[in-house]
Amino acid sequence: MFEGFACETVQLRESSAFVRHGGEGPPVVLLHGHPRTSATWHLVAPVLAERGFTVVCPDLRGYGRSRGPAPTADHAAHSKRAVAEDVLSVMGALGHDRFMLAGHDRGGAVALRLVLDHPERVSRVALLDCLPVSEHLSRITPEFATQWWHWFFFAQPDIPERVINADPDGWYHGDPHVMGQENHDEWREAVRNPDVVRAMLEDYRAGLTIDRRHEEADRAAGTRITCPALALWSLRDDLEDLYGDPLKIWSDWAPGIRGHGIDSGHHMAEQAPGPLADALTDFFG
């Protein structure tokens, strides 16, 4: 995977970030979702590098081979604000002051926080298979609670750790033929690490508490995305089924946002890398 890319661990103030980076040209950051690692981009990142971008793929705080501080009672240590600061520090260490950004799933929540907190650092943002956490929570229906029940299970103290770590292979499912063998092997190793599992759960606990409050404060203050924004979603996932046109929701956060669905299941970087790379190239280019 990632032929021609460098791999390194960047030491940060209170954490460390494993990052892959390669290519030459305008910098683009790709942020993965749950429960993946940066390896999920292995079919997209090299294409973007070949098309003239510097591509940076970090593991989010606590995911994969990145490590963060111990969880805190208020979940601030794993808030999207804290993870966004990690991304800024990584990009600074690599010599990039301003960059373009794409985030998928939980990485999309980090991308949203980063561009709201630091608009001067992001020139364009792509938001993939995601909505603001607060928008999900304001639209809870029996259908949402049934299909996304894991959000509320993950929020429970201690119980999910015991359940998942007792049988990680039974909890997490991945197909090496779809994911790619190396991507699958890296992901499987990560989810069998109890420290990674704890950090991934803290990501969700933060989402329902401190991250939600941050978004609600932004909404009340009228804080919006001011750079060009793109929303993409998987047509074989459930975002449209639950909410209709995602652009109608995103337009309250990013006036002028554009986007479309991609014929894919949820993990579009693995299942539809060509259409995704084309859409990102067109937007970032």
C-alpha cells in the first residue's frame, strides 16, 4: 500500500500521530472514519498524489497507530476539537500552513470542527458520509435509534469495552477482498488492541456530550463554514433514507455547499475509490 509514501510518527504536545504522506503539489488531508485507519485511503491517496497533490493521511487520535492521552471524565481529551488540533500540529510539522481537507464519517466530524475553529487554515473542505453530530441528535427517530443504536451503546461506561474486547473479531467485520488484504490486516490488528477500542469509544462519548455542545454553540453564534464545501454520501448507505437530501441540512452550515451521492456502501474509499478520487480531484483541483 501507499507506494512512494513516507510513514512516520509525529510527536505532539500530548499525543502522537501516525501519518502517511506523499506526492507534490497543493496539500490535501484525508481523515478516516470509524473503525478504520488511514489505510482506508490506500486506493484514493496514490491517485490524488499522481494527479498533483501532496496527500497526508493521519490516523485519528487513538485510532490505528496514533496515541492520545488517557480519557477524561468530560471526554474532552477525545473531543473533535482536540483531534482537530492534532491535525493542525501534524500539518505544521510537515511544513503546511494552509491545506484542503476531506473527512469521512467520524473524520468528517473532525473536519467540520477544524474548519469552524480554524477557517484560516483550510481552503476547501469535503464532508463524506456525515452530518454534524448535533443535526443527527436533533432528528432522532425510531429508525435512527434502530439503525444507529451503537452510538448510544458506545456511550455507556465500561460495558462496551468488555463486550468488544471479549470478541473483537465477532464485533468488527471486514472483508479482505473488499478492503484489500494489507488494509484489512492493519485494521484488524488495530481493533484487537484494547487501547484503540477505548479511544474509539471515547470518540463517540465525546460526540454525544462535549462535541454536541460545541456545535450547538456554533449554531447559536452563527458560525458557519466560509470556504468552498463539498458533501458526498454513499447511495447504498442510509443517510438519504433517514434525512432526505443531505445538502439541505448541510446548507445551514455551509452556504453554497454542493455535492452528490456516490454508488457505494458506507466505506466509499474502499468500495468506490475511482468515483471518489474523481470527485475530490474535481473539487480540489
